[in-house]
Amino acid sequence: MEEKTLFRRINSLILKGLSVCLVFAVLFIVVGPAYASQTAVVATVASDWSSGAHSVIPVDPVGGPRTAANNLLPTISDITVTAYGRYFYRIERYNADNVTKFDVSAPDTPIWQYSTLDQGATTNNPQDLIFVSHEKAYLLRYGATTAWIVNPSATTEADFKIGELDLSSYDDGDGYPEMHSGVIVGNKLFITLQRLTRATWPDPWTTNTSYLAVFDIPTDTEINTGIPNPDGVLGILLPIRNLGAIQYLEANGTIYVQGVGRYGAEYTGGIASVDPGTYATAMVLDDGDDTTHPYGNISGMAIAAPTKGYFIGYAGWGDNTLYSFDPSVVNSPGTAIAGLEHKSIAGMESGVYLDEHDMLWVCNQTDARVDILNTTNDTIDESVSTDLNPQRVVFTTEGSPGSGSGTGGSAGGCFITTISNSPHGATQGAVLFSLLFGICLVACFTWSGSRNKGRRDASLQSMSKEKMRKAGMRTTF
């Protein structure tokens, strides 16, 4: 009788334990874990180019309202930003030549600021940081023949630079190859080289053949792509000139590169594709010729999917239009996006990636705001004021965004999201539910088995004692 009662109590405890686990698992899926979402970091500039700053904007919630913290740590106007993990980096370019690191949770408090100058140099115009990890990145310097290999986690300036990549073979005759942007695919680094020849005003730049230089990341040595070219270099000769944006699309394993030619004067640009394995190139979108150029120069690009992309048509200074097109079709006709016609649009010449909700953040300088485009229907999800003109948008992917001390306020000190808002929410929820419920089930039955085993052992021990007593033997358990 006592054993049956104990058995019923154990089963009751098991059922209660499983019920509690089930409740917690359901709550975990419905409410979701409080983890930090992406945060947009925007480089901004005054309309008269007298100053610059940066803004931080939460990616959530979709549909808004998203509230920006603006005018953080004012500085010069020639700036850009890049990001990796919870950190973002503000680059001050021509004649400033430095990089400043920030944690997104304290977006106006520098962690460090390091120079990008070689000893004895006056300027080298740093353009971008391409990240391998928190301990290794490539610093592209427009006015130099070498890119720096740097350690973004260095705690002293002496430890910041850890190596160099030599790009002097791409010099077009003015002393520099004009490295501009880059992307990493597997263990390869691809660097765009504009190769503009510097002359004098009023015609300060002339275009030349443009290339992608390819480096092996583990050894930091240049790869011979074997592509024939008139300049005798190792890189990939591209069918477009004056390169800007470069982007790798994992969905189809393709690199896309945008070139502008010369603004309003030369139509040698467009969008080209590159196979990162074979280095084969193909024209995706031609900007036209001196007679026919339906969109003007192609001054920016963002590829959302193998069959969905965007480009900026440059008709004149401050007169740009955002178009959607199908990059899988050669010279696919562009469709103007309503609300983003005849605007001053910036940022996409540096390459644009979608946020975690497949929203495209467009720098609308005409209205000093970021227009967040829903790429599923090409409508503007929300427009967020940045006070100064937005110049480039990047995203941090860890950490909790802070508001800083700039103007514009903040929706709170910590922006969180849930699994239901995640792009893979349903799948994540199901997996986590199964794992949590399974762990609880195993734990309960393990505990139950342990209790039952203990009871059986005690019972056997008692029976053994009784038998030995009856046989007149001494018991020593």
C-alpha cells in the first residue's frame, strides 16, 4: 500500500514538472527572449558640408515608430561608418585620417581613435574597413598604395597596424590605385580599384580600366586570377569604370559591382557580376552611351535577391531616382520607386545591405531623413529624420543600443525584439520548444528512475538483512 502511494506521488511530481516545463516553453515562444536587435548607425553631414556627426536608429519595430538619436559627437563632414558585431567605426577621411571605435550601447563615447597615416605622410584618405574578425580587418586607403591589415581589438595605437597589402602594381600613373571598397567571400578578399588619373580643375579626374584585386586571407598574398588584361596585373578586369559599391549575394554565390563612369560626362559604368570561384565577369546593367542613357549614370546599387535589386540613376547633382530591377536579366528595365524620384540619394555608392527584416535603408538627403523601404512591395515602411543629411547606413548586430547625448531622443535605453519578429521566428521557436521540452522530459524521468532505483535498492537491502538474520548470520551493511 505504501509503495503504491509513493508511486502515485512520484507520477504526480513528474506530471507537475512536465506541466511547468510546457508552460515555460510556450511562454518562451510566444513572448520570446529579450535579445538585442540590429541597430542602424548613420553617418550624417550638414547640407553645407561644414560639419558631420552620426545617428543611431533601432531597426525595430517594423512599421515604426523608430526614434533616432541624432547629432552624436559632431566632427568634420568627410566621414563614413562601418560596423562589425556590437561595435561601429567612424572613419574621418581626407586630411583627418583616423578611425574611431564605438560600442553601440554608448554611441557617443569613443573606445579608441587611431591614425591611418604612414610615417611622414600628410593624408591617405581612408575609405573603409573590411572585417575578417574582431582581431583582423583590412583598412582601405584611397590615397596610398598599401591597404593596412589592422587589429580592431588593439588597446594601443602601436598594436593597431599588423600588416599591409601591396596594391602599387595597379597605379594608373598618378601614384595611387584608388582603392575604394571591398568584400570577403570565403577565404578571399576582393578590393575595388577605381584607377582614376588625377589631373587639374575643371577636369580633375579621368577614368581608366578598373579592377578587382583578390587576396588570400590566411596568407594575405595576392591571388593570380589568370584574367588577361592590358595592364599586366593579377586582378580581375571589369567591364565598367570608376567602381563604387561591391556586394556578395550568398543566395546565388555572385559578387555584384557598380561603376559610375564619370558623372554626367562619360557612360562607361553600370553593374557587373563576378564569379568568386572562376573570376568570370558579365554585364548585368549597362548605363548606355553618350547618346542613350535612360537612367543617367548608375551611381549606387543594392541587391536584395537573385531576381530583385535596386540602383540609383544619376540625372544631375541632387537629381537622383531609385529604381528596382531584375539582376538575373541582362539590362532589365528599371522601375522608379514612388517617393524616391528626383531626390538627392547618397550611401548606395558604398554598397547597401538589407536589415534583418529585408528593409532597404535609403539615404534621402533632400529631406534629411532615412526612408526605410519594404522590399516585398516597394513601399516606404517609415521615414526617420536624421537632422543632418544621411550619408551611409550600416548595422550593428549585437548589443543594446544606447541613445548617447545627441538630439532626437530615444525610444529607450535598450531596444529588444522577439522570436516572432525574427526572420526565422517560427523555425527557431519550434526548435527551442522541442529542445526545452525534451530536456525537461529527460530530467524528470531521470529523477524518477533515480528515486525508483533507490527504493528498489533499499527494499533489496532490507530483504537481504531479514534472510541473513533468519540464517543466524551477522549483518554489516
